Amino acid sequence: MPTTVAESPSKEAIKQKLLKEARLAIELNDLGIQFDPAEIRPFRATETIPYPFSGRLPGAAFLLPHGIRATGKLSRWTPFAIRVEDGRPILFREKEVLGEIEFHEDPVHPVLDRRISSGQKVGGILRIDPHGQIDVSYSAECSLKDAGEDCLFCSINVRERDPDRPLLQFPGHIAEAYDIVRQAGYGNHFKISGGFVPERREVEYYIDVVEAIREKHPKFSGVAVIGAPADLSVLPKYKEAGYTDLSHNLEVWDKDLFGFICPGKSRRNGGWEHWVASLEASVEVFGRGNVHSNFVGGLDTKEVFLDGVEYLASKGVVAHFGMFSPQKGTGLEGRRSPEPDYHWELADRATDIQIRHGFTTAQMYRGPGAGDHTGRIFRIKKGDFEGNRIDIYQHPPID
């Protein structure tokens, strides 16, 4: 009898496996994982992993069987565990084998150790994210603290400041560091954000930065993360200077909650209605999908937030969000993030909305807070992967 060859899994079947793995990554991020650091050390596993505004905490970073990157804090109170069997690291849920994993560490970029003319390290000015984006946080603290109007979830004014870092990065220094990184072959997209500064100063500063960069790199792709300006007529100035994308980070969609969670943003920028009006006006300048707003996933109620994603998408604005994690010393310290099922449903339904409104993979990764939390779910649903694995997205080269 002739030998039969098993048919390869259909694209749809592979999508479902990848989506299941993406959901598992959300559970691991929230619930943590048990492991013996000594047992996994031979695999060069990371024993500490970065968490926003919290430095590095004990945990592990690894690739799940189909390429989804996962992280988990070391925890005793979790159903998940990593055990080494026959020399292979295996992920378990209770007694169920979930599969062999591959330990993953973000690439080391020696270029970050180089120094600009002032003597400052490139890595003290910017970082390179896993997608090849250059990230600049231009300020070491936020001016909202002076009036006691910090956003309740944010710890920029709580965490210890590096005494060697200036309160405000010089535009020329940013441009010099950017040039070094671009010449090394990184940085096909650029993001600049930071704490609040007075509005007039913000416009001038952002323009100074991009103009300094474009003296050597006229072909440029980058997002400016700004507060909603009082005078919407300044929005085209960012486009004329060279930014390809713009973002106003609302953080929460509920109008009343916005005033409570983000008192400074609300009082200094015309309130919730003005932020939304500025986002809509920005679309007229930058185009659909090139305007963004970041949110803290888990502060709004589920349906209210999804209504916001739908509304913004209908206007051409991409809503980005991650998973709320309470930070020590902030106004929301001690608050529990919603369960993983909440975060999965939010990501699942939001990406359906964004696909229906015609956004692209590139647009899903160009905003603040953009990344694999929703980006990979979007890519899986769009079939943006090869074989039965999905790789970490990389920004395409600048034309």
C-alpha cells in the first residue's frame, strides 16, 4: 500500500494554536510561575525581568512552543511551573504538560555602551526595544508632581532617579545618540515621550529634537507622544517638522474616571472632551492609523473601554494598551489587576475592532505602549506569520 503523508495543519488550525498560546502568555504574566533558579541557570535563563517603572524583578522570560514570548514573575502561588526533565525545560500547568520552552533574552546592543561627544552613554539617552524601535524618554520626572496632580498609576515621580541623568535631555544629544544607533543598523522607528512640561516648551522641544535628527537622517519615521494642546492649530507643526505619527495618551476612556485617575492631564489640557477632539483633529493632519492613544488595560470597565476602542477606531485612532500592574508608591498601590480572562477578552475583542477598521500591522506597533500584548494577536488573526510559529515583529526599514 502507498505511504500516506499526513496533511499539514491548515492556516486556521495554526491560528487557533497561536491564539491559545497568546492567551497563555497573558496568564503567565499575571499569575507568575514557579521555578528553581539554579535548575534553569544552565539554559542562560534571565533570573530577573523588566517590569514598567519597577526595575527588574525575579522572574523568567522564554519562548512558548510556537514562538510566543512570555514572561512570568517568580511566584509560589501559581498553577504554572518550569521543570527540567531529561535536560529539557518543560512548562506545566499543575500536572498538565504544556510543552517544551526555549529561554529568551532580549538582544544585547553593544552600541548602547558607546558615548556621545559629551561623554554620556548612548544607553543613558535612549533604548532599543525588542521590535527595533528607538525609545527616548526625554525627562527624568513629570512637572505634574509640583501641583500634586500625578496620574494615579504612574511612578515616574516615585521611583529613584539616576543622579547622573539630566532632568531634560538636550535635543542635540538625542540626535547624536540616534545617529550612532542608526549607523549601527537599528532604529527603523522612533518614539519620544516623557513627563509633562509647559505646553509652549513642549512644542519647541519636540520640533528641536526631530529637526536635529533630520539634519543627518532626512528619511525618518517617528511618533511624538504629547499632551492635547490647548490650541489645536499647533498640531500640523509636528507633521511639518517630520513626525509621521502623533499620540495623546488618555490612559482611561471613562470621562469621569479620567478626571480622577489623571487629574493633571484633565485640568491642564481642557478635560476629556478636548483630548478626544485633539485626537480627531490629529487624524486630519496625520491620517488614519497614524494617530494613537495609550490606555492602562484594567482601569476601565470592560464594555466602557471597548466602546472607546470602537469610537476611536471609527475616527482613525489606534488604541494601545497593556495590563495594569500596581506600582509601589503610587495612588493605586495595592489595587489588584483584573483576572487574566478580563485581559484576554479585552485584547481579543479590541483586535477584532481594529482589524475591522482596516489598521495595519505597522500601525499597531508604531504607537506608545504598542507591542506584542495586542500586536501579536492582531498579527495572528491577520495571518501575518510563517509556518506554525510567530516571530517577534521588527519595524521595516525606512524607505
